Amino acid sequence: MIETDLQEIIVAKTLFITGASSGIGAATAKAAAAAGWNVGLFARSEDKLNALVAEIGAQAIALPGDATSYEAQKNALDKLAAKFGSVDAVFANAGRGTSQGGTEKGDPEDWKAMVDLNVMGALYTAHAAMPYLRKTTGQYVVTGSAAGRRHIKGSIYGATKFFIHGFAGNLADEMAEWGGRCMVVSPGMVNTAFFDEAKPDKLQPDDVASAVMHALEAPAHVAVREIHLMPVG
Ligand SMILES: NC(=O)c1ccc[n+]([C@@H]2O[C@H](COP(=O)([O-])OP(=O)(O)OC[C@H]3O[C@@H](n4cnc5c(N)ncnc54)[C@H](OP(=O)(O)O)[C@@H]3O)[C@@H](O)[C@H]2O)c1
């Protein structure tokens, strides 16, 4: 009898993740599901999302789409809320680098595609999710970077992450007005498909996923505003 009552009271929360098909996003999806969350997995690679859903089970749904499209993110969030009843947190994590480093030698067309994803994509997640997060007094988590905290010669990628850090602080203040929370996770080098070569001695995707889960599972009166993690050495 008591167990039944408890089951009714403890309702699983739901997390929307962009860039969920690999690296930090996929690791966070697995960590969140293991902690009892439902997860909506958003990225362009439908095959990878389906494989992840098969691994995680009924707590996960694949939401294929391009994060540079506001409509695609909004439709995915609507689908996720319809499936699980609410959206309690979002993780705006989809991001990419540039093929050519530096400003003078950079490729403006490639910058535009990167800004569309790293900057506009994260803003779209926030705007499309906010009505849902207000209902659940929820959380917005975004992937910044060590490259958004210190200057790197000529880096346009780093500049997109400076934007993310600035935006996350501003959004944290806006969401705090109704009890919502916003956190930026800023890792140094992580061993993911972001790099062509493996980085086994750097941070692992699970390390970043643990940091995200720390913020998501923090007591309601604790706003974790930033977690900055670096590999040792
Ligand atoms: N690795 C690092 O050292 C490091 C350090 C600091 C911050 N970060 C940041 O961490 C985040 C995740 O990167 P990662 O390291 O985990 O690399 P990753 O394994 O390459 O993951 C990138 C994710 O973004 C998705 N994505 C790319 N373009 C997209 C688009 N247009 N629409 C939707 N999804 C898109 C990819 O999926 P699809 O290709 O299937 O769409 C993939 O799921 C990025 O914001 C990155 O800037 C990485």
C-alpha cells in the first residue's frame, strides 16, 4: 500500500537533449536515464538516436532534427511533452567547431554555419522550451567551454562559447524570477568525435555527464550556475 502510494508520488522527470547522438549528449542521456529521467534525444543522425533508444529503453525517444531550425526544436519539444507529460529540463548541447582556425585565415561561410548552431541553436532551445520549463519550474543547461572562459588566439569557435557563457548568466537571472535555474557546463578537452583523433588522457564524456547530472539533481533551493571542469594535465 505504502509502495503504491510512493510510486504514484514519484513521477519521472523529462530531459530534452540536443546533440544527443554522440559524445557528451549521448553520455548525458545514458546518465539521466540511469537516474530515472525520461530523455528526448535530438540530433540529425536518426540511426544513432535509434541505436541509443534501443540501448536505453522505453524511457527514451528519438527526435531527429536539425538544431539550426527553430521549428524542428519546437516540434521535438512538443512531441516529447506529449509523450511524457512534461519537460523538466533541457540540455542545449549541440555544437561544432570550424574547419580552419583563426580569424584572418578563417572561412566566413563556415563561421555562419557554426554560429547558427552554437549560438542560434542554443537560443532556440531556450525560447522553445521556456513555456514548458515555467510549468515545471525547470532547468536550462547549456554546454559552454573552457574556450568560452579564456582567450584563444583568433578563435571564432571560442567566441561562440563566450556568447554562451554571457547568455547563460543573463538567462539564469531571468529564470530566477520564477524559480527556474540555468547552468553552463564548461569543459576543457573532452574525448569525443569533436576531434579527429582520440584523446584518451583528457576528460571523458561521462565526466561531463556527471557534472550535468549534479546540477539537474541539486535540491530545488540550489542553483548550480556553472561547472567548469578540466583534465588534469
Ligand atoms: N569535445 C570537447 O573537447 C568539448 C569541450 C568543450 C565543449 N564542447 C562542446 O560540447 C558539445 C558537444 O560536443 P561533443 O564534444 O560531445 O562532440 P560530438 O560528439 O561531435 O557531438 C556533437 C553533437 O552535436 C550534434 N549536432 C551537430 N550539428 C547539429 C545540428 N545541426 N543539429 C542538431 N545536432 C547537431 C551531433 O549530432 P548529429 O551530427 O547527429 O546532428 C552530435 O550529437 C558542443 O557544444 C561542443 O562545442 C566540447
